[in-house]
Amino acid sequence: MDPRINVTLVEANRTFIACPYSNTVIAGLRDLAAQQFGYDKLATDQVAVQFSPATGIDPQRRTVTLGNGTEHAYDRLVLSPGIDIRWNALPGYTETAAERMPHAWRAGEQTLLLRRQLEAMEDGGTVVISAPANPFRCPPGPYERASLIAYYLKTKKPKSKLIILDAKDAFSKQRLFENAWKALYPNLEWVSLSKGGKVTSVDVGAMTLVTDFDRHKADVANVIPPQKGGRIADIAAVADRTGWCPIDPASFESKLQPNIHVIGDASIAGAMPKSAFSANAQAKVCAAAVAKLVAGSTPDEPRLINTCYSLVAPDYGISIEGVYRPADGQIKEVEGTAGVSPLDAPNATRALEATFANDWFKTITTEVFG
């Protein structure tokens, strides 16, 4: 870090609860405590940490106002808004409804709620997962979740079944997931958009998900709703009409507000998926760009990498990867760099990738939180 640059981290919560790997908590394979991290290491790395939510941003004055009433001036502001739920996008699905039909797309109490509901369900029950249209946080996430819930049902409640109602006809790592489901989980059914899978409304009182062609009664319903950039993106006026944040692909500077940068799930990062690996790569590129800009230099053209592991079972992992660069004002995948796990890999390879997934989570959280 350039010692001439003063960095302040504004964070609403003293404990970070990681969404990546939280599907293992839902499936009873891991405790939520293993997903929780503090900020003590950051506070010793030339970073001042302020534990208070940002309640106001003035791009003209270049100030951030916190919930504790303090105001901080900035030369450059980096936002990581995360996601918010579009509560008005799915009729019947409200914040109150989420207490009966959890989304569990922000880790914490919702994660535990879904886990408790699965544990309380009688053997022979029906679990329904609703997957949204793109874009949304963690494209393979609904299918990893379905896989691990199916694993839980197979081992604990084998008379039960699981249905995925999908607003898409295709999804990340689809052939790998479907091959695994066919081999491991005969009680898992995926209903695509073209087969009537898009959920058009929910009836919480009846525990029913409604599509154009059917009504699906659930004992446990996991509704993953449409999303947008987190509220701070609206406060800073860096989100466009889509709800997401357009950025310069070389520096992640907002295209709507100068001197503000947006990283992670909220950014419109072209071909890069909304994944934790992507967000980490974007943060590093953005930090380097900000250091250059503060010094009066032009940021270098970056190369960004994404690797995404998914667990189909505790000993069965799959992955996808790609390399990205700025091109034509966007972030595009470098031709020939995309990779995916082989369809015909032996069990030993699947087990090794499951180990890699666990090691990746340990590595990225240790790097960030110590």
C-alpha cells in the first residue's frame, strides 16, 4: 500500500457472514460460525475501520455520511453495494413472505431458517426452489443449493423430492449438474422456462408457487427472487434503470458519477459472472487503478480471472473458469480461455475438485480477513 494514501473502510456490521459455501450450511454439512469473519486484521493494515452504515453520499461534495452522524471526505470512493431483493418484482413475495419462504441469498438468519425448515420437514415432503432470470448473484448458486439439498434429502429423508422451477432455459455448468443429478438424485426435477418453470407469483398462506401452467405446493419453498444492486448504489446515484451499476472496464469507475468506483455483484461487469472470485479480482484491479489515479497516472489495462467451484455432493465438485479483459468499452472473455470440468471425469477428479472448492474458500477468506 502507498503510505501516502489514507484508506477508510466503512462497514455496517462487525461480523462478515460469507455467502460462498453457505449452501453447505443449509445442507447441514457445516455450521454458520464457519462462515463468519471479523475485521481485526484490516484495522492493522493501514486501514481505518468505521463500523457504521453509510446513509448518505454527495458526489459533488465528495463526502460520505455515516449513521453515527460523522461525515468523511474522499478523493476516490469505492463502493461494494452487494445485492438487494426486488421486493416488488414477484407478486406475493414480500419481506414478510421471506420468513415463510426464505431466499437465503444473503447469508445469516435466512440461511439458518432454510436449514431449520428442511430439518423440520417430514420424510416424503416436497422442496421447491425458484431460480430467477439473469442477472443475479452467483449464477450456479441455485443449482449447487439444489444439489446439496438433494444430498441432504437422499441421506436423511429419502422419500422426499425436490423441484427446481426456473425462469431460464439454460444455466451455468448445466450439463455437469444434470449429469450428476441423473446419477445421484433421481428425486430431483428441473423445470425450465420453456416447460413452464417461471414462477409468476407466490401464495405464502397456501405455501404455493404459481407458474403459467401449474401451482406447486411446497412443504419447504426456497424463493430466490429477482435482484438489483444494494441500496447504497441508489443513494450514490451509480445505478442505472436496470438497478445495476455501469462501470469503466479498466478502473471500475462509475459511468454515472466521477470519482466513485463500483465493484462486485452490483457492477455491470460484462462477461464476468457475479461471483465471489470475480469480486475479489475486481477489487484488486480497482485498488491498483485508484492508486494510479490518485497519483495522476493512467491505470494499466487489466486482466481478470474467474474460477467458480460448485459442490454437487460433499465429495463431488465441478468448476468453470475464464480470463477477461476490457474491449469495446466492456469486459469481455478472452477467446480460448474458458474452461469447465470434463463431463466424463472419474470420481477421483470430482473428489479432488471438491477439495479444491474447500481450499479456495479457506484461501480467499484468509487473504481478506486473516
